Amino acid sequence: MKKDNEKGDESMASNYIRFDWAMKRLLRNKANFAVLEGFLTTLLNEKIVIQKLLESESNQEDEFDKYNRVDMLAENSKGELILIEVQNNNEYAYFQRMLFGTSKLVTEYINCGEGYDKVRKIYSINIVYFSLGSGKDTVYHGKTEFRGIHQNDVLELTPFQRQTFKVDAVSQLYPEYYILKVNDFNQVAKSPLEEWICYLNTGDIPDSATAPGLEEARERLKLDKMTKTELEAYYRHLDNIVILRDNIFTERAEGRAEGRAEGRAEGRAEGLEEGLAKGREEEKKEMARNMKSLNIPLDTISQITGLEIEKIRDLKI
């Protein structure tokens, strides 16, 4: 059973905990690794066994991050690093953020003086609840390969390199990126991966779902297993996400409308541009006011809106 929601609200089933909250509070427990292992096995299409969870500078959180995003860094049985990030709020430079996150891990997890053959393989898995880029699919996979500009051939490893690194292709040495645009999924799940995306989108696990990890999720991620205090914190988390998304949705719509109206009144191309710019500026200011009211740190607001900290500090709530 799902409850109907207003614009910007979260679709939430009555039985199961949202995946980002589970990552914060439940899935870090070794006893619950089977849920994560099932998800990763389904996504990467190979058996994944998690050895342990790790810490890195990339998964430190501030007050804003407590409900906007969550990271988890795992090491699998082959010594590879898997960074899972759930992002609730729109971030226009998210592609660069993915690159930054993997680059940090490359340098964090190699010891000084070690050879380059010790660089870890990294999987960057990004579950985004906003419209990232422009595309029709719900799951995207990115990897690095080198292709000849004259012959269009792919640069391959030598037999010695294959034997030494225990991989078959150059791309397997480089970070790989997965983007799951779960808000765009609006169909009946017909594959194990779609069953997982359905859960990530709705918080529901159909009785017919058979994807690895979902059976464990049914048993361990139920709301009725949470204490009263945990439930209160969980619902505050959902409320914060709803408030932030609704504020941003509203301010963007109003900013664009104001910009278009002012541009039409000027009747000239430069007037339109000025009106749009003013609309965008007002949109940023209103967004900043709303985030200030949620006690989000000024430097975080500045990073999201592009406004200077002094301007944000002067805004009245």
C-alpha cells in the first residue's frame, strides 16, 4: 500500500524503510551486508561479497547532508572499492562530483611509495532522485577505453598485463560509474535490476520480486522493527527531504515565471535576458532563505546556490 502524495512529496510504502536511511542506520551492520551484496550483484552482474566498510573524506557529512545525501564505501572480496551515493537534491555539477569522489579514493587508498599497480579498482554507484543530464534510460554505465582516432580500434592489454593485473581489458583498471535515475522509473518491473529500482523509487518490495538482496530487505528493512525514537527520526528525515524538494521546485518555477514576465514586458531580447537573469537571481535568494530556515550551513548554501556567503548572511528569513 502506498499513500498518495502532493507535488514534490515522496512515494513511500507502508512497510519498508527508504534505502538511503537504511544505508545510514542499518546496512552498515555486517549482519545486513546481504542486502547490499544482493543490490551490487544485481547491478554489476557478478557475484559481490563485501569484506568490510571503509571511511573516506568523501563520505563525511554536514548538517545539510544528513537528509540530502548519504555515502557508503565498501571493499569487496577482490579488494575493489565500491562507493555508493544517494543524492536527494538537484546538483548541477554532479558529474564533476562523481569524478572528484573517485579521484579522492584513488589517492586515499594507495600508500606513499607504492607502485601504480597498487591503484584500486573503483566502482562509483550513484542513486539520484533528480533529473541528471538529458537521457531516456533509468540506468547508465560509464567506463574508460582508448580508441584509435585513425583505425577506430580499442587499445588492448598485452598478455603480460592481463596475467599481471588479472583483467581482460584496459577499462577494467579504471573507475566505472553507474547512475540510477530512479525517479524516472514508472513501469512494471520485469527484471531483477528493475525490481531494485522499483524499491529505490517507491520504497515498496512486491511479493513477486526475486532479485538478490530483496528477500533479505523484506526481513530486515521493515518499519515495524524500528523503535518509536527511530521512527520519529525517520519521519523527520522524510519531512526534511519533502520540504527541501518542494521549496526548490517552487522557487525555480516562480523564478522562471518572473523572468519570462519581465522579459515580455521589455519587448526586446536584452530585456528578456535581463528578466531571466533577475528571475534566476531571485530564485537563488529565495532558495537560500529557505535553506537558512532549515539551519543549513552558509558555506553549503553558497555551494548550492552560487551566492556569496555575505549575501546569504544578509538575507532575511
